[in-house]
Amino acid sequence: MFLGEEAYVLDSSEVFWSNLSIFLETRGYTLRPRYRHGWVPNIKPFGAPLSELEDGIVLPLSHSHMIDARRASDGLLVYLKAIPTSSKELEICRHLSSEALRYDPWNHSVPLLDVIQHPSDPGISIIVMPFLRKIDDPPFETIEDVLECGEQILDGLLFLHEHHVAHRDCHAFNIMMDAAALYPEGFHPVMSDMSSDLTSSAKVLSRSSARVTYYFVDFGISSLFTHDSTSKLVLGLDGIEHTVPELSDTIPYDPFKTDIYIIGALFLRNFLNKFSNVQMIEPLVASMTAHDPASRPDAADALRSWRHARSQAYTIQRYWRVRSREESLLGSAFRDVWALVSTV
């Protein structure tokens, strides 16, 4: 993010990428000026225009193993991620982006655009992916936005499971959105509410006017089974969602039912707990987060239930604004009136 003068010194994770800048250019990817070879800090006085301070914007700490870049051939904003060459993540990403699977419309696995071998360390590979945003950035506006997001997530989960992949960490941090269509003039990769050149706020469209796609990312602890595997049980406590009841280092469990629970917890936390008028998904979410894995639906049943709940909502209901649980009665009434006037 944006810091003081200390931001004009690269930390160790930034140096890793800076040392690769010339090599990456030969492979068709350009880093921001801060990370290019020979960068000299452009220190400006306090109060200088933001557009003049871009090279003081550091990588988010949580993304130190990743960096934004531009693909030289078309200017596409992408993410580069350094991972072990021998990792299961690379194997699974290659599998899901294979010619046989990558163009399947139900495939919501993040596209693998390129794989670059580290020039001096064969143990490191750099995968190239589209630049993605959090699923609620920009925020959901209508109930239909929520219902479309949930259906795409369940479409993608069913695809993974049908192709013998259990994600095992499909928390909201690892399901993201390609929002390029919402930002026709682009946005800055770190200060994402700003234009690419930081001269103004980024122009953003509504999801009803531009389709977005949701993707599963980070297959670091995922499991890939063969179609004839005699056992599809796993061990392990890893993952962001620590409320999963069956996680164990000693008792094998079904990772596919664990995925169902994690997605159900996502729907609970990001939809039901935030919005008071998406109650049509409540029964499904309750079943997905059942304590007993055997009581949870599989991905196909969950998708069918979601689609049924979506189809039962009246059109005017689906396109009504989402109502925050933090709204007061008066504030909610005012916003409802304003939404009604705006749609007339």
C-alpha cells in the first residue's frame, strides 16, 4: 500500500521480483516502474498529487509471492505468482487449463495463461493468471448479483468435483472475480478504486450491465484424484476455514464434502450475514454447513437447489437492491424509496 519514505526502499520480496524484471520483459511481461531494473525512487514532498507518487505504492504484504504486471502483447493486467515447480498446485493448474478442459463453460478455475521457469532456480516456476478482484469488490448491488455469483461458484465447484479435484481451501479469499468488464478504462492494481494512472477514481459499471466471471484460485492444498482411485479420503488441518468440523490429521475425511461446507460458510458469511433479503438461500446454506458431512448435499444437489431458489424468486425481487443488515429502519426505507424511484 502507500507508506512514507520507507516505501522507497524495496523489501526482500520486492527485490525477488525486481531481480527478475529484465528476464520477465524478455518473456513478454512488464512490471510497474518501482520493480524495474535501475529504478531510482522519485521522492516527492508531502501533498504531491497521487499520480506522482505511484512508485511509493508497495506490494500488499499478503501477496509477497505475487506481483501485478502487464502483458506486453495486449496490455492485459495479470498476476504473476511464484510457486515450487514440483508443487501439486502447478500440476492441478495445468490439468484444469489443459486443452480438453480450459474452454469448458463450466470451468471456473483461474485460467493458466503462461508458465515461466525461473531463469536460475529450476525449483521455482512463475504462473501467469488474469488479474482478479475480491468477489464483493465492487460491492454487490442487487439480489440477482448475489444469486449469479453463487450459481457460478457452484457451477465451478461441480466442475472441479466431476474432474476429481477437491479444492479444500475454497474460502472467499480463494474465489475471486474477473471484473475487467466492470472497469472499461481500467484500474490501478493496488489502489484498485483509482484509475490506472491514479489521476481519478476508476469508472465502474454495474454487474447488471457487464458480465463478470468468478474463479477458484490457489490450489496449494488441493487434491487431484484419478477417476479410478479406490479411496478419495484425505488427512490435514490446513486451510483458511477453521470451522470445518471434520478436519483431522489422524482420521481420514471426504474432501469433497469439506468443499461443500467451506462454500456454505462463504455463503453464510458473505451473503446471509450481510444481507437481510437473500433468505431464499438459507435452507441450502444450512444443509451445506451441517456438522455431519453425510448430511450435506453433493455439488450437483447444491447447484440444483440454488437454481431452484433462484427461479422461485420474482423478477422484481431478484433485481431489487441488497439490504444490509446494518441499515436502520429509517435508512432502509429511504434506500428502498430511492431504489424504486431510480428504476421507474
